[in-house]
Amino acid sequence: MNIIERVKAPTPKFFKVLRTIGLSVVAAGGVLMTAPVSLPAGVISLAGYLTVAGTVMTAVSQTAVENPARKPKRKGRVQ
């Protein structure tokens, strides 16, 4: 499976949630970096780290795919 097929394949629910959190972290870091007011250097450096961490989290979550060989679990009693 190449990278294009991997990105187009279905993503598990957990990684969809993680991807959304990653995008939110990137947005928060971007807002802090581009704030129109003067912020302390520590906050600006934290914003850079948030942006990188969110970007990595989003990229890894996007490339996670469901295992096609795994059978879905049955609900209810087994007879």
C-alpha cells in the first residue's frame, strides 16, 4: 500500500478524533504566533511547539487505516 492509497483508505474513529484535536492544537498555536499584541518569548516558543506537535499528530492520524483482515465484533450473545 503506497502513501496515496493509505491516505484515501478509511480512518478508524479514534484517529478521526485525534486528527481533529491535532488540527485544533495547530490552530491554537497559529493564533498565539500571530497575535497582534506583544507576548512573552516563552509563549511564542510554546506556540511553535504546539504547531509542530499538532501537525505531527494530524499527519500520523491521517495515515492510520483500518485493518481489512480484522473481522468486526458481533454484538449480542454467542450461541
